[in-house]
Amino acid sequence: MNATDSAGAVWAMVPTPFTPGGERICEQSLRALTREMLGRGCTGSIALGVIAEPASLSLDEKMTVLDVVISASQGAPVIATVMSLDPAVAADEATALGTRFGTSLAGVMIPVRSSDADVVRRSIVDTHRLSNLPVMVQDLPSATGVRIDIDDLVGALAGLESSLMAVKAEAPPSFSRIRRLREDVGTVVVSGNGGIGVVDDFLAGARWAAAGITRPEVLVQAVRRIESGDLAGAQRMIDSVASLISYETQPGTSIAIRKEHWRRQGVIADSAVRRPTMSYDPAFDVHSERMGFAAG
């Protein structure tokens, strides 16, 4: 498929499963998780994002993750992420992606690395040049600590249609910033933040959504209802998992909780994380069980 032309696409945000203790990547679990999320309706996968604990992975491990996700996707599009805010490290990773995977990848996602429009613009141009792949820009200050004014972001993106794939717009207020991006840049915009605001984000002009929650099929169904014009039905779908989205996206605990929920669904073998990510605390059981994830 041509990912860029796919209105209503829902991208699976893929965590990195580890063996017990976090010693190694569990390739079997990663393969199963990728297939599971696609099987629940996701259009494609985004690997090595914040949820994947990229800072804990070596470059070789990142290449292994992509090998597994691409293979497991069986032709469904895969976007690789370069999360480093260090320009030199990011350049090395972008080069490695282009050299090793080429068009096996649908694109590369990078974060907004600076509040300076010129720096952001240069990072997009450099990533595209080094990887020879279209670039998705993620505006997620809660993860990076980098906040950019919407006027500066619009200015940074202007005229980059040949290298820009999409913007994953997660800085508040997302619906307002999405509207500006659609009106002034015209790029594809991705709704994130666990899907909690997907209806308003799509009303503002988003065309894609990102699914990091462990019930991605609900977000898929909500987006399908939005696309069919059933906004009330879509909102009911989101309301049905609003507590889950809140629980699974809390800063600090989100990765471990989601891994544990995938483990309890029988998709991955272990919920291990690597430092500095916080491990799952058994005290969370009362909440996970309330969400329908029985211990075991």
C-alpha cells in the first residue's frame, strides 16, 4: 500500500519486548506483538518510538527490532523512529536506516528537536537526505521537553512537501494545532495521545491515528466510524476505553503497564523493561484487573 494515500490509517506503536530482566530483545514476542496489532486492524507499524524504550537500545539492537518488525509485517508499512535529540547520533541512525533497509521502510519519524524553526527544518531536510525516506515529525513535548510555537512549526515545515510524510501532533491543544497544520502546511496530520481526543483531532483535520494502547482495535473501530460520518458512534467507542487510555498513558508507568497488559493477553512472554523505565508494580494489579486484564 501507499501509506501516504491511506486516509483513516491507524499506526501501531510497537513496544520492544525483552527477555526476563531485560537482558535481550525477545524476538519471538516482538514478532507476535507486531502481527497481533496488525491483526486487530492497524494499517502499519511505527517502531522505535518512545514506547519502544529506544534510549536503552544499541544501534545493533535497533536494527534487530526493525528486521523483526518488517518481517512480521508481511508487506504492511513500517516507519522507523530516530528519537535522539543529538544531531550527530540522529544522523548516524538515519544513515544506517537508509543503508540497511531502504524502501523496506515507509518512512522515518523524528521528534521536534528544538524550539527554533530553522533547526527543525534542517533536521527534516538532513534526515530525508541521509535516509532517502519521507519524514514524519513528532511534536511530543511531554517526552522530549521541547516545545515549539505553532507559528514556528508551521514555518519550519513550509515548502517541505517533497520530504515530509506527516506530522504526529501531540502538543496541546492538539485540535487547534492540527487545524493550523492542515490549513497552513497541508500535510497529513496524525492524532496521538492514546486516542483520547481522536474525534476532535479528526474534526480539526487529522487523517491518521496512532494506537499505543493495548486495545488498538477500539481505536481502529472509532476511526472507521469517523470516516463513515458517525461521530457519535466514534465517541462512544473512545468513551468505552477512556479509563484504559488514561491508565496506560500516565507518564512514568505507561510502558510497563502496557507491556504487562500485552503479557496478560498472551501476546508477549514477559513485561520486562530496561532502566530508566519504571517496572510494573504489583500494586497496580487492582487497576489492571479493573480494566479486564486478569493476573496470571
